[in-house]
Amino acid sequence: MFRITLVFLVLSAFTWGCGLKNENNAALTVLDESTPALFAFNGEVDTSVTTSCGRAAPATNTTGTTGTTTGTTGTTGSTSNNTRFSVISQLIFKTKETLNIRFQYDSTQIQGNIDPQQGFILAGGLFGKTVQGTQGTVEWFNQGINIDTSSQTTQQISFFNLEIRLNGTYSTSTTSAATILPQCNTSDGVNCTSAQTTTQCFTSDNRTCIVQNTSTDAKPVIISGTIKCNAPNIVPQ
């Protein structure tokens, strides 16, 4: 009985340790039509340079009704839907890959769509290639993403547990070993601008947007798998 208990405790400790080790982990597979697995990516988020799991900004919409009362005509009614947020995340892995991803979150749903303009990009590091696109879905599990839905301001995300399925293009061209992509304002989805706009894009030179790869070496692929992030320096909401 003692030996059984001892084995159980050892296995429990091992499992618990693995759980801690994998709380900042991406397990992704890049698939195309010709091969079962074009590339399998397993990376650990580097929390020394990834200061948060991302940020969430309220996505509001306003509704109004126009009506006529005795002697007056006016517009009434304005509501904000605080269940919806626009999430953007940049994860830097210990093997120097970066994953930039933007998606729509709704606390009343279990999954959301990739932002159709900014989308996602996985590039650099040991991977050494680029996958990017503007289509796909992100699924969050029960309490799988830390967002305070009562907040009406942009907030840092301290943790998430996501499952993704992204449609994009894979380029065989080599990318930089340390590709950290900032964002810039854009009005046409191609060029960066110093003016404030409602649309942003990822850029490598702060002059032009990184757009969907249409070169001859690009092939359509699907990225599927899970991403876990836990930023220890962000206080949970």
C-alpha cells in the first residue's frame, strides 16, 4: 500500500511539474494538401520578453432609434456591447519565433474569428519561414481567456488557453532569426501612415504592411493546435 501511495505521489508531482512547464506553450501543426504535416511547431513562450499575453480593447456598437413625439422630433437610444473585444497578441518564443495574432472575442460565445484585415503571422526563429493569413477561428475554453468584460478601457491579458485553426500561406523563403513585428496605422492596408486610423497592420520596416504572400513559392496551409500563455507580471482582472 505504501509503495502504491509513493508511486502515486511521484506521478502526481511529475504531472504537476509538467503542467507548470507547459503553461506557456504552443503546440501547432502546419498542414497543406500534399503532406500530413508540413511542419510541427512546439515552442515555449519567453516571458522575459513577452510582457503580457496580449491586450483587449472593447469593440462597441451603437444602436439608435428615431422617433416623433408631440411637438418634437429626435433620436434616442445608444448602447454599448461590452461582451465583445478586439484582441491582439504578440508572443515571442524562446526559439525566437514570433506569433502575431488578432481576433474577435465575445464572452457570450466560445470562439471568434480572426481579424479579416490584420490577421496573423508566424515567422522567424528556428522555424525560419513565414505563415500568414487573415482567415480562421480561435476557440477559448471555460474561463480560457482573462478579460474583464465590465471594463470599457484597453486591458492587458494575463493568461489564455486557446485552440486555433488558421488558414494562410506558407513561404519557403527564409525569414530573420528574430522577427519582432510592430504595428503601424494604415488607411489602405498596404502602406503605413503617421496619421491616426482605425486600421492597423503588422510591419517589419514601419513603412509597408506585411500582406498575404502571393509569391510563386507560397502555398496554402492550415495551422491548427493550442496556445497557452501565462504572464506572471500581469495582475489578473
